[in-house]
Amino acid sequence: MISPKRTFYFPGYTRSYLLLNDFLSKQEFADKIQVVGKKDKEMTGNFEVTIGDEGQLIHSKKTAGQGLAKTDQEKAMIVEMIEEYLDDNL
């Protein structure tokens, strides 16, 4: 049985998070990282990527105007920052 295509609505930035999570899961370092989504309780405009136990900010839509990590340039910068962090801390 073939079911019809369904349209899913992701409130807030959930869709952007899921797409970034999928992108990062395909990188060489995927087995060395854990991606965790944290949703703000209210609408804030935040879409941030932090790394490490200290929560170093490497991408921010709100405070740095970097967008939702959709462009190749934004994704490449995030990958570069993760690779640098792993090189320095593993």
C-alpha cells in the first residue's frame, strides 16, 4: 500500500535543527560528537551551535547574525570549528 505524501510542520527552528543534525551526522567526525537540541521555552530568535562542556558558541543567528545554518558557507564554518575543537581536545 502506498500512502500519500504528508506535509509536516516544524514550529520554530526545529526543521533547521533537524537538517543541521542530519548534515553533521554525515561528517567524518560524526562518531566523535553528540548533537543535542535544546528548545527555548518562548520565542527568542535563538539558533545557536555550541561545542564542548564549556558551551563555546560557534554559530549564532541572534547575536552574530549568522542565519539558520542552511548555506554551504555556514555549514562549512561549523564543520571547521568542530574539527578544530576536536583536534585541540582529543
